[in-house]
Amino acid sequence: MKKGRGVDLENRVGSYLGTEIDGKWWKRYKEHHFFARGLGEWRFTDQGFSFQRALTRAPLIIPYHLVTTIGTGTWHAGQWLMGRTLVKVYWSQEGLSLCSGFFVSRLNEETQRFALELERRVRLGGGSAPFLPAGPLRGSGRP
């Protein structure tokens, strides 16, 4: 990704690291195919953020209007990325407070730009999720 060009929508390869319930890394959300981690491709759709894991039929979709916060960190759901930054998408569904983790780039600057683009799309899609970079979200915990 070149500086100043925003998120590279052509480089959509990434990893899904799992979805935590209530901020507990050992308590994983298993509904709607969210249990299995894996490599795949992400994309922004009109309805929400979509992640298609390799060798699966249906993508994981987080509707924009369900997103409450977007943050970053260096580990998620028991997975540590050796200091690399990942995106944490906090959302709620069926009365549960959820947090899904995605690794989208080896470069921290690109990950930050991705999170800002996701925040923009969440706002356009009816959500109001603020992007909270690093700080209280680096590592573990919620804002």
C-alpha cells in the first residue's frame, strides 16, 4: 500500500483470529460459523464487513449497524502475533458482547488505515463505532 492512497482494496488477504465473548479470550463465540479461525480474504460490502475463510462456503459477516467499537491490539482470543498489530471489531448480537480479531497487514500503518476505513464504513452503515487506536486496546481488555 502506498502512503496517501488509503486502504488497498486489492490486497484483501488476512486472518480471522476468532471471536471472544465478554472480553474473555477463553470464551469463544461459536454461532454462525464464527468458531473456526483461519486464513482468507476480507472485503467491505454494503451491509457489513465480510471475511471469507479459505475452503469455506459462507463468509463471516459483521453488519455495520452492530459494531460498537473498533480497536487494535497485539493478541486476540489466545493468539499472539509477535508484536504485530491486529484489528479488533467489538459488536453485539443476540444479547452478547462480542469482539472479533482480524490480521490484515504486516505493516502497522496499513492496519491503522484499514481500521479507519472500517470506522468510516460503519458510520455510513448506521453504526457509530469510534476507532480507538492502541492505548487501552493494545494487548487485552476493552476501552
